[in-house]
Amino acid sequence: MSSTTHTSTIGAIGAPSRRNTELALLAFAVVIPLFAYMNVGLALTGELPTGMLGYGLGLGMLAGVGHIVVRKFAPYADPLLLPLATLLNGLGLVVVWRLDQSEKLQQRAEAQFGAFSPSAPNQLMYSAIGVALFVGVLLLLKDHRVLQRYTYISMVGALVLLLLPLVPGLGMNVFGAKIWISVGGFSIQPGEFAKIVIAIFFAGYLMVKRDALALASRRFMGLYLPRGRDLGPIIVVWAMSILILVFETDLGTSLLFFGMFVVMLYVATERTSWIVFGLLMSAVGAVGVASFEPHVQQRVDAWLNPFAPETLAQTDQIAQSLMAFGSGGVLGTGLGQGNSDLIGFAANSDFILATFGEEMGLAGVMAILLIYGLIVERGVRTALAARDPFGKLLAIGLSGAFAIQVFVVAGGVMGLIPLTGMTMPFLAYGGSSVIANWALVGILIRISDTARRPAPSPAPNPDAEMTQVVRP
């Protein structure tokens, strides 16, 4: 009796793509915001909102287009990233529309700008542009490793983006921070796109230099200190973040910029000493700038004493935000039934998390933060699964930037750290943030598709096929 040995591989059988799982989760990601929209309408007027059908179809179409493109061009990608981003974007649209209905905000806008313009239609347009950019990333970026070729070009591009707000006639000074530019009547925040370009540069640079940066010269208090010659890169990046803080008075971007570099540096070298150095240098830089920069000092004073008379005379936004969180309690007042519009002009952008805190309570805020945490976790899982070092560093850099931005914004609104002026990804009103973060998710999906794609089957060996094992 004879038998022929056969070999099988994952590539021959085929790995599960999990696209049907993604489709089922996307259905929930559309239904939940639609239910929230219905809830807000009933709370405000006692009737279903007239735009409910159009909103549901619009969000469903955006989710459907994204899913079809992922199914076709990234079939092995992570199944959670797209539904989680869609859910946050949909909930953000609902709360932006809810704040549009506030008579207090309408009256304040008319008094300040001469007219009130609803934000929800613009936000839906920005979401569509963001999904279009997401689709473009998946169509054009066939392999994320191509980005490694543009390591130093991306450094130049990031510097240009960061310096654009300082160009006379192009940059805009909005409430003391020079982080905006005006192009064709539209306001753009270049720093949101710069974080992606900077992550590409850091990933390419650290992949080449990680061995040198990992070398230690001496040990001090349990930490392996890096060599003096290797401190150059971190000092340069630290100096750049300080310059951004000084000239643009943008605390958020400088923290994001330097924090992302330290995280990627730690992952590349596995040296805890870099984390310690990074924290010390960021603290020294922030304290130093706050001691002579009036705008930064004002934000620190407002953080330390939000209810002081001199702070309330300048702005009561932080105080109103803290009171919104407090009045929300555990379960919240209910969607559409809060008073977070008292926060003022930034209620739908910088302080949108306070609206969630008041109307959905502690439980709702924890759910939102959990969704953000899941996005970061899937990004880190993608980094662990990536087969190439550039993909690992790029995925961890993008995930780290996303996590730092969420922490910086949520911490500022909740009073944990000084307010920075950045916006919550996907939730807050603002085109730059929504569009840039959809591109970020697109790159993560491309890396995860490459990482999860089964290895090709080995070429058949003619000699092995002719070999037979004969047994009596």
C-alpha cells in the first residue's frame, strides 16, 4: 500500500478576510448615530427630525463606499478600524447638528459674526472629503513600504506645513494661536496633516538609525544613558517643538510632535531612558515657554484657576466645560437636553466632549474613550503584526499620534492639563481634523492588510512531488 505525502499552506487554503464582520459592524456604526439623531430630534421638538432619512442615507453611503473599497483593495485589513471611525464620525455629526439647533449659540453667532451659519452641512461635506481621501489612500498606496523612499522629502514637507501659518497674508491668528491658514475662503489647519507626514519621516529615519540610538554609554540610577553623539536627533526635534510653541503659541501641536517622536524612539530602541529624557525635556520646555509667552501663560493660569474672577473675566469656557461634566452625572441628562451651549463658540469643536459628558454622562464619555482606545489598540496590533520594521514604526507612530491627540484634547477639556486648542478626532467640527484622520485610518488599514495577508504558497518542488513513501 502506498500513499503520497501532500503539503498545504495557509496561502493555498486562504485566510479569512473578515470583510463580512466589518460589514456587520458598519451596520451598527450607522444605526447607532441614526438612533442618536432621532433621540435628539424627539428631545428638542417632540418630533422625528426632518433630515433623518437624508442623514441616514448619507452616512450609510459613506460607510458603504469605504467598505467596498476595503473589500476590493485591502481584503485582509483589520475589520474594526473602519466601523470605529464611522461610528465616531456619525456621532460627531449628530452632536454638531444638535448644537446648531441651540438658540443661544445662534444669537451669539449673529452678535459676533453678523449671521449664523449651521455647521452640520459643512461637517457632512468634510466627512465625505475625508472618506474620499481614505479611498484615495487605498487606491494609490498599494504598498506602504513605498513611503520609505520619501523619508527626507517628508521631513521637508512637514516643515513647510508647520511653517505655513507664519507666512504673512496666509496665516491666521485665531484667539492667540497661529495654527490656521486661509486658502480660497477656507480655513485649514496644516498641523493636522503634518502629523502624518512627520510620522513617515520618523519611521524612515529611526529604521536606519535605531541601532546607533540603542547603544548606551553608561548606566545611571538604573537607566542606560545614550551616547552623547546620539542625543542630537532628540535635541533637534525638541528645539523644533519649542519653536512651534514660541512662534505659533500652539501647545497642542508641539506636544503631539515631540511626544510622537519619543514614543517611536522608545519602540525603535527599547530604551526606557529615552522616555525619561523626553518627559524631562518636554517639561523643561513647557515651563520655560510658559514663563515668558503670555498666551501660554494665560492658558496655564486658566487651567490652574478656572473659576477665579480674573479668569472668568477673560473666558468662562473651561469653567462651563467642567460644570457640564459635573451636571451630566453618571448617565447624563439625555441627548438634546443639556446646556453645554453655554460654553460658547467652541462648543462644537474644542469642547465637544463636554456636550457628550453632560448629555451622555460618565457612561457615555467612557464609551467614547473606549472607542478611541480600540482604534489605538488595533493600530498597535497592526504594528506588532507588520513584517517590516518601517511598517511597524509607521503604524506605532500614527497610533501614538492619535492617542496623544485624544489625551491632550480630553485632558484639556476635563481640566487635567492646560487647554491646547486641538480637536477630538472625528467628533469635533473642523474639516482639517476629519480629513486628516480619515487619511490616517487609511494608512493603518493598508499596513494591516499587508501584515495580515497570507504568505504566498511556496513554488512546487518537482523532485518532492515524485517522491513517494511506500509502506508495507
